[in-house]
Amino acid sequence: MRQSVVFFVLLGVLMTAVSGVQANLVDDGYIEPAIEYIRLPYGQTDSAGPVEINALDRWQRLAGDVPNFGYVRDVVWLRFDVPTPAGALDQMLEIRYPQLDSVQIFLFENGRPVKQMTTGDWLPMSTRPIQHPHFLMPYRVNPDSRYHFLVRVQTDGALQVPTRLWQRDVFFGHTSQLGQAHAIYYGILITVVFFNLFVFLAMREATYLYYALSTLGYLFLLGSLHGTTYPLLWPDSPWLQNQSMMMSVPIAMLFSLLFARSFLNLHSRNPAWDRFLRGAVIANLLAILGTFLLGYNTSMQVSVALAIPCCLLLTVVGPVEWARGNRQAILYTIAWGVLTVGSALTAANKFGWIPTNFVTEFGMELGSALEAILLTIGLAMRLYQEREDKVAARESQLRALAARRNAELRMMDQALHHPLTKLPNRTSFELHLQDLMIREPQRRHAVGVVQLTNLAAITKTLGHQNAERILELAAQSFNHICQDLPGVRTIEQDDTRCFHAASLESGTFGFIIDADAARAQPRKILECLEAVRAPVDYLGMQLPLDPLAGVAIYPNHSDDPSTLIRQAYIALESGDALDRGLAYYRSELDSYNASNLTLASELRQAIRQNDLTLFFQPKLALADQRVVGVEALIRWPSRGEVTADQIVAVAEQTGLIKPFTRWVLQQAVKARDGLIAAGHGELSVAVNISPNNLREQDFPLFVQRLMSNHPEHAGKIILEVTETSMMQDPANSLRALRSLDFAGIPLSIDDFGSGYSSLSYIKRLPAGEIKIDRSLIVDLALQAEDRVIVQTTITMCHDLGYKVVAEGVEDEATMQVLRDMRCDMIQGFVLTPPQPMDDFMRWLTNQGMQAKRRA
């Protein structure tokens, strides 16, 4: 009884809504024209054009309002006059049935064709002037002319051509109202589908899945029937549209039959009727297969003809089960009765048995909407009845699940946060950065890394427990300071916490800011940097943490979170970070890459197997034009593309610089042995050493022992140290150089003028020679400013007691300028490029012969 009351209430509500929509759709902005037609039997030659057809005298007046010829394959020509309303010149022709294979429309003005359109559902949607499920042709009329339309139609389906002539602006208003009507229907069915799918996923009962699929089938059927799926799903594939139309009817019936069997439990309650429904299931499966084998006309007739008895079967089984005491059959009977009536009206209309009107056109929609609502209520009641006695057990399970969920949340929180600082950890930081780049790919994000370089010293001084407390205080302070950064991005936020910083590792924090916002407020950035550098107040002590910061920018430097963090680390280790406390990543300074790892392994092997070699470039004394020494330069013959600077950089980064420099010194001694044997014992050999070597405590001792073992080379092996490298660690460099000088090892300052060392530091160095960097020499003959700098440098160095070598001399003009400046020695391509020992010996011999001829 309650189910019946619910049904009639819903029926009244739905019919009221439909009546309102129907009333809105009736508008004075269109007319349904009086139509004449000519019907040409299928197979008859249709070679006449529109002008010839228009001139025929066998036009017949259409009996009804809407042309509906049923399932025929004949060619039908339609003709109707076009009224010319005053003031409304923009018009629209609408053919409201989208399942027509071929439609040709011709507009005649004063008896002459002036416009035509070829369309149909076997042509892509892009061929239509207005991409709409219906066939639309916009046109414009002249009040002084007479117009009529000629329409040629042929199709494999139901040949019906409901036609209207609209004022164009009224048509679009009507389309909007019609879309609202369809939205009500689609909204009901979609809600039903998702509701039952959710229930199925929760309970794993096939009944809810069958009903969701059957409702989806009716939704797809009506969408295909009204042409909605064509522009929405496959506008460029007419075949898919027609195939989906053929399959939609048997698919909807297939799942409806499966649902009825499961919902009414026919397998156990009524095996005889269950066999009937299983037979109908098989028949619809065959009909689905037939859509791929039969023509469109035959397939549609078979599907619709099969759907009618199936609907009747589904309608009859309800009362039968109701009479047998099956309570589930009450709402089922009412629901399927409404759906059967609506479907029968629609099917009869497609066969042309009844005229087209609102009820026959939307009968299946009205019936399926009511059926969906009623059966959803029935399923909900069934669900309630079946699960009522399991509420207590479910609540217990939910409590257990809640406890498990809380434990998982705690574990997840621990997995994404640093255990000491409680800030988000590196994993959380990378996830947030990845999400930020996906959500805002157009923005520039600056990834910053701050490292507390003094934390290790504090740990050794105050112990781990105090250091951990200091790290907690530093993390809180840093997170608070980050809030004031311009454009800072929140890494994590909830009701009780807000994090703008993350702990990447112990003593290292990360943050993300909008790079453009930060660039617009440089003063604010500087203020925050000063706040970060402020010492931490702990137990009355002001403890400096000496933070260094590095920054990498997305997308300028990388679009990978892990790479951006790595690049920020590299930036904070650069010289700029040491000087200013903050540095931006520069790719040209990034030597940490996969190729360098491979290169390091190969370099270790090359040192062990003597695969490296030395090239030699002479130094010429300008006073007497004699070669007084050579500089040994490293080369790697088997890896000719690797430069000397790359070899040294890899050796310094990987700790190979110690065996590498020792190998070079030993090879330099062997090279000078060769010079002595060739009669050139007066020549010195200069070897470049790294600042890393100066930090080795045993390096001076190694050089002393090497010279002690080869006394014949005393004072002839010169160690060259660059000005810039000494300034990285002035105190240790000076200590090491003095130790070498005390042992009698000559020293030379290389690349002078390229760094920023002070004269007070330079004059303390125990060197005997200064080499002016080639950057000051290259344009010496052309640039007066460079000449002033070089002359001043030479004079200053002479006054301090140094000999001066000019590097990078490439032409005679530059050499003459240097001679005039009283430069002591030159080195460069004007003499010869660096050469292997054998080639250098030949060059040296040629130089000696030339000197004798000049003498």
C-alpha cells in the first residue's frame, strides 16, 4: 500500500514538471509547414535534380502534420512554402529527427535554387553548418521574394521528417528550454546509475549492477535516439553513431532482463519464468551480434520488434510474482507497467503506426524516468530490510576501521615529517613541489635550500642532546621567518599547524616561493636572510649557525623536483654562497652529473695505467730570446674531448686530486730527465697544483722527498698555484707555500689579475714568479686600457722582486709590446701550442739552430 502511494505522488510531481516543460516549448516563434511529397520506390533511378523534381506535377498533399513513412528505404522528396514574416529575416529550418542517413535541402527563391545543404547521420558532424543533434539550416529571407524548400530524404531506419520553420533567435531559446527538459531526465537516470553503482561497490550484489547497467542502457538509448551522443562522443565517426543506435535497444533489454531475474529472485522462486527470461537474454545477445551482420533497417526492425515482447514479458512477470506473494514485485509491477506503455508508444511511432506528438516522442523518457525512480525506491527498501539486522556488527567494524585509520594516519604523518623538527620531510617537500608544478605550470617557482654549516661544530661542543634542541629551535625560527618571505608557498596546513619550511635532512631546510613575487621585493628577501643569519639564543649563549642558502628555479633550471633540490644544494656549495650567504644555481658550475661519475672511474683507471700524458709549452725570455723553461699540461689521449680543466675538476670533486697531482709531479721529473739527456738541463718544468693539494698535510713532505730522491732537479721543478685558489683558504695556503719554499721548491702565482686578492696578501707569498692571466694579454696590442693595467702590474711585480711571465701571447705585435714593457718572459701560441715531449724536443732543436744562425 505504501509503495502505491509513493508511486502516485511521484507520478503527479513528474507529470506536473513535464507539463510545465511542454508548455514552455510551445512558442509562437515557429510554424509546422503544410508539406507536399513525392515518394520514389527503393531501387528506382533517382537521377533528376531539384529543379526537375520541383517541376513535376505529381506532388501529393501530406495526410498528417508530420511526414512519417515508417521503416522504408524509399527516396522521399518534400516541398513546402516559406512564409516571409515582417521584421524577422533570420530564419532556421529544423528537421527534428536525427536518425536520417541522407538529407539534401534546397532553398528556392522565386522559383530558382539559391542555397543548398547536404547532410545526414552518415556524414561527420563537422559537415553541418550548426553542430546540433537535429539537422539545421539557417537562411535569410527577403520580404520582396517568395521562397520554398525542397528536401530529399533517404534512410535505412524509420523515415520520419518532423519539420519546423523558426525565427532564429526563438529557436535558440527553444533549444535551451528543450535542453532543460532533457537535463531533468538525464539527471534522474544518472543519479540512479551512480547510486546503484555505489551500492554495488559497497555490497558486491549483482542486482544493483544489473539495474545500473539497464538504466545506463536506457540513458544511452534515448541519447542515441535523440542524437545527443553523436556530437558529444564521436562527432567524426558516423559509423559509431549508427552502430551504437542499433546496439542500444538490445543492450538496454539485456540488462533489464538480467535485473528482473535477480531482483525478483526467479531462479529459486519461479524456475519456469526464469527459463523464459533466460531465453529472452539469449535472443537479445543474438540481436547485439546481428547489428554487426545485418543492415541498419533490418537490425533496427529486429531490435524494436524483439523489445516489445520483452517489455511485455517483463511487465507480466511482475503481477505473476505479486500474486505469488513476492513483496519485491509490487513496485516492480508498477514501474515496468509505466515503462512498457512509454516504450510501446515510442516504438509504435517509429513504425509509423501513430502520429508524432509530445507524448509519443518522449514516451520512453517519461516511462524510464518513472521506472528508474520507483525501482530505486524498491532497491533502497530492499537494502534497508536486508541490512537492518547487521547494523550492530557494521558499527563494530566501523569502529575497528576507524581505529585502524587513525593508526594509518599517525604512521603517514610520521612518514611525511621529520621526527625531530616535526616539519615536513624531504618526501613531503618533493610531493608538494611536484603537485605545485602540475597545478601551476605557468608560474616560476624558486626552490630554496638552507644549510646550517655550524651545526656540526655545535654538536661536537655541546653534545647531541643540546644540538638536537638547538635544531628544534632553529626549525621553529626558520618556519616563522619563511612566513614573511614574499610569495612563499605553504607546504602543509591543517587546523592546528601551518608549515612554510621543510626539513630535508638534519640541519638542512627547504622552502618554495614565487620567483617573480620575490624578485619584486628584494629588500624583503634581504631582511629575511638577515633574520636567518641571526644567532640562536640557547641557555644564555648566542650560537651562530652560519647558514648558507642555494636557490634553483622552475622551469628555468629543471622541471623535476628532485633535480631542483639537487641544484639548490650545488648552489649553496658555490663560492657565491660562501661570499654572500646566498647563491643561485648556474649550470656552467654544475660538475656533479652522471657523466662525471663515469669519468671519475675512468680517470682512476687512467692514472693507474698511465693512460694520461703531459704536453709541454715553452717559456721564452724576452731579453735574450732564449727558452728558459716549460709548463707541463695534462692531456688524456684516449678521451681527447675531455679538457684539462674537466680532468682537474673531476679529480678535485672525487678525491682523486691527491694521486693525480703526485702522478703529474713524477711524470714532470721523468720529462726533465729527458731534457737533461738531450742537453737542455737548464730548462725548468712548471707544474700546476690544486688548492686541495695545499690542504693536504703531507703534500709538502711528498714534494721534499721527491726532490731529495732527484737532487739533479733541485730548483728546476716549479709549482704553480692560481691566485683565485689561494684566496679560498688563505691561511692554510700560505702555511703550505711557506713550507714548500723552506724546502727550496720554487713557486709561481698563476692567472694573476683574474681574482680579487689584495696586495698585502700577495707580497707575503714566498713566490719568485707571477704569471699575468691571458685575459689581460689577448687584446694588449689593441686596448690602451689593458696596456696601462699590464704595465702597472709588471712595474709593481718588479718592485716586489718578482719575475713576470705573460700568458696567452699569440702574435708578434703583442710580444713586442711586452718587450717594450720589460716583461721578463712570455708563453703562448706565438711560440708553439702545447706539444708531446718528442714533438717539443724537435721544436726545441729547431729553435736552437735558428738562434745559432742569428748569432
